[in-house]
Amino acid sequence: AQKVTQAQTEISVVEKEDVTLDCVYETRDTTYYLFWYKQPPSGELVFLIRRNSFDEQNEISGRYSWNFQKSTSSFNFTITASQVVDSAVYFCALSGGTGGFKTIFGAGTRLFVKA
Amino acid sequence: DGGITQSPKYLFRKEGQNVTLSCEQNLNHDAMYWYRQDPGQGLRLIYYSQIVNDFQKGDIAEGYSVSREKKESFPLTVTSAQKNPTAFYLCASSIRRRPNTEAFFGQGTRLTVV
């Protein structure tokens, strides 16, 4: 069965600190897709990034970066120089393989960034 | 603006009543989904639909029903058979039902049983 674990329930940092959100996934499939979504206080989830299992290149987008390591089944998300606007719940998700199109979400990590 | 509109934002239901949550999208997406979000549990799939007049049960469909009479609309009914309906409900859509496509979400409906 597929599973996504986000062990960090809540993280609190002070503005300008770097913070890493951990994501560990389980799947027996060779082809799958990993996602990160952000859920601000307004409620809707906003797509941040998608990675397929054959692309282990790390990605950087502004202050955001993602580290995908198949050897440890991890897809971690780092925010550099955090800002108050980064305060949200962040979800890691997995789809593909035997799960098909169904997306399995982790429990989410709530990030508080204090001014 | 293109997007997904859920209404109402807050909904209160008396025990034993059925209630319907609205979800409309103008993104011309084929696939639509309903998720339930409970604290500390992530999102769980209730129902999904790939095309008009077709829908499938997700992981927690008991006590819920849906319809897909129009491409733009995918309402969810929470029936009295749902024993613990208090939760945050999210509607989503994607261009097609493929594992590599991201979903677009509405702002959710918070349902409370009183």
C-alpha cells in the first residue's frame, strides 16, 4: 500500500530562519509522482511542485527548494529566509503506480512563522 | 477568474438532516473530486468523477452521495447515514484523471453538526 508520512505536526520559526519540512513516502511502484501543496488560512490547497519518480534533480524556485532522494524515499521541502506569509499547512502527496490517479496525502505540517 | 467555487463556506446541520455542498468549476476540467479533511489526518477521498454522469466511490464514501449532471458542477450530499459529518470539505478538479496532473482546489466548506 502507498503511504505518505509527515512526521512534523507543527513547526514554529522566526522570520528569516530557514526551515525544512520532511516527507517520507512508501510505494512498491517504480513509476509514481510526488507533490507538495500549501494550504493558507483561506482554506484552498495551492499546488507548489510535482516530481516524477525518474527525475531526482533537486529544484529551486525562489526561496523554495525541494530535495528528492529515492534512496531514502524522501521528498523534503525547504523554505529559505522564511516570511510570515509562509505560515500555512503544507501537504506532501503521492500518486501513480498501483494507486493510479488517486492521490494519497500526508497528514500535513503546520508552519508558523513569527515576525 | 477561472477557478473552483464552493458554497456555502460554513454550514450547520441538525442531526438527521441531509445537506448538500455545492462545487462549481469554470476551468473546463474533466475530473472532479471531493475530499474530507479532519485535524491531523490529511485529506481523504470521498468521491470522484471523470466525466459527466459518471462517478466512483473513494475511500470513505459511506454516508455521502454525489451527482455529475454537468461538467461544471459536482455537488456532494452528506446524508443522515454519515455518523460523524463534522469536518472541512474540499472540492477539487484536474484537467484529466491522470496521476501526473495537479489538482485545483476550492476554499472549502466547514460543516458542523449541531
